[in-house]
Amino acid sequence: MRTLIAALTLLTATTLGSTAYAEPAASPSYAVSTQSVAAIPDCALSSLPSQASDTLELIHSGGPFPYSQDGTVFQNREGILPDESTGYYHEYTVKTPGSPDRGARRLIGGGATTDPAHVYYTADHYASFCEVDEES
């Protein structure tokens, strides 16, 4: 770290027309963040594509699902959803009309498979989520 600071200081001094270099008095200290997962916004079910409602109905009824991957364990590798034990989350495809494959839209259920405590929607294949409010 001291080498990086020294190099940056030298580069800055050279750029400003000076060749003077002073070694930093002490290495800076860095605080480790203990912040938890960022808050996930809510979204009304009625604001989502109609296919999300269709998928949610299938989840509540236990299927059958149109894709073999539906109902499989979602690993939360992106770390966007709250941290839970393996097997807590399950993923389900939200059909995308005109898509030649499953598309990017998913519902992720957390908790029981037919009555999840939390349902999350992603339109961009897990890059972002909103928590579905089924009452809205």
C-alpha cells in the first residue's frame, strides 16, 4: 500500500511540474464496512408484467411449472438478497413473450415453496430486485 501511495504521490508531483517527493508520515487506516445488504425496494404486483402474476399463481398452487429449472434452489451468489441458509430461496421463470429462451425475468421465493414469506422480482437476471407486494 505504501508503494502505491508513493507512486501516486510521485505521479502527482511530476504532473504538477515538481519532482519533490515526500514519504507519507503514516499509512492511512481503512475502516471495514459492516453494513448489511442494501434495502430492497418494494414493488406492487400490479406494477409488474402480467406474466409475474401468472408465475406467482403457479408458485402458490405448487405448479406445474413450464420450465424444468423452476422451483430449483437459488444460490443468491450476487449477494443482493438478504443472507439466508442454502435452500431458502427458489427461482421461477416469468415468461417473456417473444423470447426464444427463458429470458431474464424471474421471481425468487424465500421460505416455504408454495407460500413464500418473501417474493422478489428481477427483470435483469439477478442484477437488481424488488420485493413483491402481493396486496398492491
